[in-house]
Amino acid sequence: MQNQIDLGLDRAGASVYLDIEELLATRLLVQGNSGSGKSHLLRRLIEKSAGVVQQIVIDPEGDFVSLAETFGHVVIDGSAYSDTEIMRLAARAREHRASVVLALDNLEVEGQMRCAATFLAALFDAPDRHWYPALVIVDEAQMFAPSAAGDVSDDVRKVSLAAMTNLMCRGRKRGLAGVIATQRLAKLAKNVAAEASNFLMGRTFLDIDMVRAADLLGMERRQAEQIRDLDRGDFLGLGPAISRRPVAVRIGAVQTRAKSAVAGLTPPPLAAGEDMAALLHAPPVEPPVQPDLYNVPAPDAATVAALQERITEQKIAPKSCPELELSSEEADAIVRTVLGEMITEEGCTYLPPATLFQDFTVRCRMHGLKNPGMDAAEFRRIFSRALAGLDEDWSDERVGRLLALAETVPEDLVTIFLAIGIAVIAGDPCPDEETLAILYGTRSVGRARKMLEHLERSGLIVVRTDFTGRRSVAIPQLGLTQSTA
């Protein structure tokens, strides 16, 4: 349970957990109208995971600067630094795994978008030796990834949208897991929202947003009405990091509070009209001072050097990505574990080899193996063997002959050839055409038949069908034959 955090309680009173390790691979989208409890939810997630993983918060309203006092986040005032300094601070944050809050409340909308885009781009462009796991929490994401042009210039909008797209679409390979919150799905760019696999949907009233939220949750259109009836702080959750079926969760309490939090109703003063008019028109004695209700200190106007020193010296618990000296046996065990995780994920065979290799290296790094010791070509060979079900512990000399024979097979057909050969050696039924199609990375059974025909024309296999329709596959160079199921 060390990688799981408690979000709150479901309607039966049981705790609902969020798996941080799974979240790093699948990302999260939070939606809810103003006042639905989005910021409270993000604050709960940040507080509960503060000791588990690095956190980078893009804060357009300055609501999360209060995390600094309790949890040690470094507050970066976006209005106090140039673009070059912002990039340098982002690079230092990645290098030293510092949890930071980028406060943008002192900037206009265009300035907020430009500063956030610069910061995110620097996080994304960090060297691979600094690709440590990190949650990147973006509040009011519709501002940074708008679905349509607004009052800001096209150049600023494109730069900001590109940074958010990189975060959600390609950030996982670099250890960056996007957690984005928006008031309206209709205002958020679809290619950004579509990359999230986990959802927490709060109260919303517009029909278009309710329907989109219901579609993401796998609910029928007629069930969308219940999203309108949710109370403040209640969310419907779905996703591999939360639950495989929609679950209602009431978000638990938090330790810190936002500077914009409203304490409650305050009765107006009991002054008569003339007295109040006199107060309003009286000459000011001194500028009015707003009381600090929650004793939250404002972030210091630190110099770049001082802020970099704070980031460097910040003590981060190394739980998320320990750097250990591993033996060759331990490294091999991690490689086997990561391969086992990847081949069991639905749809893995449909991904490009380069994407799979990047995913493999990041997963190894998350398990503590900095360098798996192989290039993309070697990875593809071992991944093909793992997909085919080849156990490295097999000592059968026929397996060695099969692997030698596989060297003559076209690279894209190695997996299905090995799957057939291993089934034949083990005496198991050969994979059917649908299974072979999935192993190849296609949904076309007809294409699987053509691949079998190609292997047969190449003299690698022989396929025979008797009068009852029962098919057998033989590998002549191994002297083995096996019937299909």
C-alpha cells in the first residue's frame, strides 16, 4: 500500500485509493464546475503523495503556495524571473527532484501561458539522466490548452498548447505524469484530454459537459444527470489507478488551505446610511491592509541564485526512484519484471517499436535500473521472445535451433514465428489466426493468414488442412508438427 494514497470514502464508507505508480503511467483528468471541489481534490492528492513522488504544480491563482510551509515545496514566482531563468529553475527542479509550485497569479493571462509553456518545455527537454518520476499538476488546464482561439495571440496559444500536448502525450516517456483539472471539458483541447486514462468528474451543469463526462466514465447518456446532482467534494472516479468501474468518492480532509478560501458568511456592519457614506468619503489615513486569515506567508522575492540553492539543498525522499548498485542478477530480474508488465498490457503490440523501447527504459529507471544495457534492436529481439512466451530458462536444444532459425525470418514476423515454434516444441496447440494477428499488431485476421502464407512460401513452416477442417503446422527444419486447437 506504500504506493497508494487515500482519496476519501465511497458511498459505503470504504476508502477509495489511488495508485501513484499506475498514475505515473496513465495520467489523470479532473473536471468540475467552479465550487465543485477540484482544488480541494488536487490539494488532497498532493498532500498524500508528498512523501512518495516529486510534485510540480502549475498554479495560475497562487492557491497552492501554502504547501511550502507544511510540505517544503519551493515556490517560484513566475513574474519575478525572465524566460531564461525560468528554464534554468525548471532544469534544476528535475535534476534535484525538488517539488515546486510555479505561482502565476501576478501575471496576466498571456504571461501565465507563456511562463507555463517555458517551464513545461524545460521539464520536457531535461537530459535523460534526470528523467525521474514526477507528477505535474496543472490547475485550470483549459487556460493553457484551450480548445479554441480566445483573447490571447495565436503565437502564445500555440506555444502553450504544444507544451501541454507534449506533457500529456509524450511526457510519460520522460517520467512526467500529467494531472490536469478543468472547469469545462468543452473548453479543453481534445487531444490533451484524450491522453488521460483516469478520470475524476465532479459537479457540472451544462449538458455538453455532462454528456462528455458520462462518455469518459463509460456511463449511458441517461445516467449523465447524476453528475449534476453531485455535492461539493463528491466525484465519480474511473481508471486503472482508481477503479475499473465508476466509483463515487467523497474527497477527504486536507492540512493546508488556499489563500482564496472563504471562511463563511460575514454579516454586514450595523451602520446607518449616512454613517456609511461618511466612512466611504473620508480621506484615507493609511492604505488598507488585508488580513492574512490563514497565516500563509507570501513567497519571498528571492534571487535566482538563492532559489537555485534552495532547490539544490531540498531533501527529497528517494522512494520514487532509488539509485542502487545492482548486480547482474538483480538487473536481469528487473528486465524480466518490466517485460512481464509490458506484454500483459492490452494493446502493447499495436505501439511502434521506438515507443515501446522508450517505455521500457523509463520503467527500468523507475525500478532502480538506470541502464538496462541494450539498444533498441536488442530490446526488440527480447521483446519478441517475451511476447511469444519464450522462457529464458528453457534448456531444450530445439529452442536454440529455433532461435537460430528465427534469425533468417523478417524482423516483423519473428514474434509469430517464435510463437508457433514454441507451441510446437511444447506440444501445445498452435496459436489461432486471431492470436497471431494480435502478436503482429494488427486487428485483421486476413493479414494473419497472409503472414502464414509468407512463412510457408519461405520454407519456414508447412500448413496442412485435412477434410475435417483440422489444420496442422510443421516446422520441417526442426522435424516437428503440431495441430491447431
